[in-house]
Amino acid sequence: MTVDLLLVGPDAEREMRWTLGAIVRGAGSPRELRATLERWRATTRADALLFWDVRLGVPDAALITALVAGRGDVWHAGLKLGTQNQPGLMDFVAPNWMLTCDPPADIEATSWRVPVAACLLRTSVVDQLGLPCEDFASLPGAMLEWALRWISRGVMMRHVPSLVEKARLNEHNWAAENTPTIDDEVRFVAYRYGRFWARWCCARGAMSGYAPAADLLRGWQGVPPRRPYDEPPPYRTNRILGVPDLSRARVTVLIPTLNRYPYLHVVLANLRDQTVRPHEIIIIDQSPIEKRDSTIAEKFADLPLRLMFQDEPGQCVSRNAGLAVSTGDYILFIDDDDELGPALIEEHLRNLHKFDADVSAGVATEVGTAPLEPDKRFVRASDVFPTNNVLIRRPVLFRSGLFDLAFNRAPRADGELGMRVYQSGSFMVLDQGIAVMHHHASEGGLRQHRARVITYRMSREQLMKRSLPHISEIYLVSRHFTPRQQREALWLRTLGTLSGRGSPGRRIIKALIGGVMLPDTLKETFSRRRQAAEWLKRFPQISKLEA
């Protein structure tokens, strides 16, 4: 295994002993870094490249070797070196994105906030996704934009604090050195999210006092009309870290159900045809006693069913009850109105083992929607935890805890658990080729509690419908995100009530209707925000999974 060393920082000319590969120099600016990498890529046969600031001391060669031989494609120590919450303007465009919320800096976890001072990457990342953009003013700006490009195209990235474990970090102000300029922050947003959102971020940044309006305007004026690179194709890896023994995989399938027996029968028939047989199927039936189907066990006697009844309906209580009695090494969460392909369990297991991951998430398609295009069916770091199509290793739940009872009859229970799973350092991957058909049954589920009356899709397609944040959604953001991110998430949700789909004329009408309703939208949103603050006094209520 060969790992070349790229020395960066003010002492980059200092001598350093390195036995794993060649030493490369030349990274004083984004333009110089790009030129250096072009020369390096043209001649190297190394497996990986280590960006390293000499002030951190001598890299741990044994650790570097172990990382390259293991899971992931990029490893860095950004959170230890002050890249948390950078660039700050991102709070105005993606305030409640899971990967905007940094995990603790002292654990290994998924993070795209890469510093130039301590970053190890496979050569294949540069080969497939190209070089950093040279028209940034600072290296932090160029590295962050390059790194967000990586993770969005399927590169698996991990923050590894042990990379700088032996360094005396308090001798330098690493956070200041890893903060991009305002000009670069505006350029970052424009390149990764588009010019519309760059304008929005500049406006909100000025209104909120994040930066002087003159500085933001100067940054906007410096953004070229067109991004200087095309979006690269998805990153593809040929590495397979595990070959699963599927005959020994003990998968618990967990299905809460409420007044959806026709759909549930379809799911069970699908599970009967799986290429990997479930270890157990736990059904938590919350239907009213007088409506319960007593024939399920008989109709599906060939399946390893465990049927539980719960008189008081609630999605979190029911799933927690099922998890408490489960015995599988893996838990597959699905909904009672899903339709499954015969290889669903096998695909998730292979995905877990291929990447040595802790969580394998899939997607849900809907009747009438077009399937994903082939170039979008790639695997990437997951920023979702969809309980209608996700497989998780059981030990992960020991670290994260179970479902928060705040969401028992409210939306986003899966998103909140997913946040805790991610924050615990678990390696989550999303394979957009592993799909279920989600039928969105007209009764049962959260609709029984009137918690999901207007969906995002309805709000965009129907002129008079608004998708306002539920109290539980505001509660989730309040639990995990900064005050600025909480505020901006509500502003973006309000902006969304003005947006529609269809012809230009229809979109204009939608905006006008949304404008007329804006005072009521703001009144209702702030009312729900106050109610979410009351929730924070009573919750979270999170049970632990017993061994």
C-alpha cells in the first residue's frame, strides 16, 4: 500500500520523514493546490494521498495504513481543527439538513467538513470527481466546496479524531485558519446550491446581522454567471469489505399497523417470497378491538410471525414495544402499506456488508411517480432514516436509544431517531436502488391522528394547500440544531408556502395566494413554535434497548 504525503501550511518546506510514499509540496492557495494535484495525479501510482500540516507533528503511519485498508474513502480531523458549522452561510440554505448538524468532535462519525490540514483520501476520489475549484480566495473555502461535492456524489467520509490525537492543538488557532472568507462563503453556496440560494443567503445574512451587507454584496458580485465545472458523475467504488453469510443473518422485520389489513396482507405475502427468510416478523396491531383481524396468524402460518396487540395507538410506543421483544441481529423497519420486492432483505444485507456500515437506508417510490434515473441510483452517506425502508444493526440502538415518545402521534419520529443514530457516530449509507412501493393508504397510520393532513407534494400541486411545520418538526429542530438554524428553518418553511409546481402562470397564482395568506401563516407558525417550546419541558422521553 502506498500513501503519498502532501505537506501544507506555513511550515510546508520543513523536512519530514515519511515511509509510505512520496512527499509532495505546493498548496499555498487554491490555484497552487489544483496545479500541484494535477501534476501529482499525472504521475502517481499511490493508493491514497494525505494532506498534512507539519505543525501537527508526524502522522501516525500505522493509523493511516489501517484507515486506507478499512471502510470509507475520505478520513479527516476537521471537527477537531475547528471546521464545525463552516461555512456559516449554509445555515441560511440547509439549516436543518442532518449533515449540517455536526457530531461531537471527539468521536469517529460521518462529516464532510474537511480541513486542508489533516485529510486522507483515496486516489480514486480525485480520479473520478476531479480537482478543487481554483477560483476561491482561501483554501478553507475551496476544501469545503470540494468536500460537499464529494459526499453529494457518493464518497464515504469520516471524521477521525485520532488522526491528530498526538498533536498539541492548543498551540495554534485552528478554527480561525479553517474559516473561509465571506466572499468564499457566497461562492460556496452559489456553486453547490445555485445563484437563487446565494442571493437568498446574502439577503438573510445581511438582515440577521451575520455579516455586513457591503461584504455580502461584494461576495455576490464576484460570483461568475456559471459554475466553472460540471457536476461529476456518481462516485463508484469496487471495494467490498464483507461477504455476508446470508444463511445466518437473523433479521427481525418490525411492522406497526393500524386499520390497514388489506395492505398488511400484501406486505406479508411479499415477506413470504423473500430470498433471505426473516428470522421473525413482529406485527404490533393497534387497530380497535372490534375491528381486529383474527385470521392473520392462520393465513400466514408459514411465516415466523409474532403478533402483538396494543389498545392505545401510537407509532413510537408500538415500535418500542416491538423492539423490546425482538431477537434479531438486524432490524428491518417497514410500513404496513409498503410493497416489497423479493430481494429487499438481501439487498440491504449486502449493502451493509459491502460498506461495513451500521445502517442501510433505501427509498420509497409512489404510484404514478417515475422511477429514479439510473445515474441517481447510487450509494451515498445517508442523511435520512426512513422507517418504511431501513435496516439497522441491533447494537446501534443500544447507543442511540429508541423512539422519542414526543412523536408518538406526530410526524418525524424516524428523522429524530436518525439524528441520534448519526450523532452517535454510526456509519449510515443510503442506496437509492433499494426501493419499496409506498401506497400512502388513505386511513390508518398518522392519518388516524390527523398528524399528516397536508403533505409537501400536496402543498406544491394544489393552490390553496399550505404545508406548515408540525409542532413535532419544530421540536426536532429545537432539540438538535442551533438557534440560528432553528430560525432559518422556519423562514424557509414560510417561503415554501409561496412555491408551487406547474406552468409559470400557475406558480405566480400560487405565490399570490401564499402572499395573501402570509399573515395567517406567520401567526400559525409562531403559535406552533410556542407549543414546541412547551414540548421541550416534557420531552424527550427515550427508552433504552435492553440487552
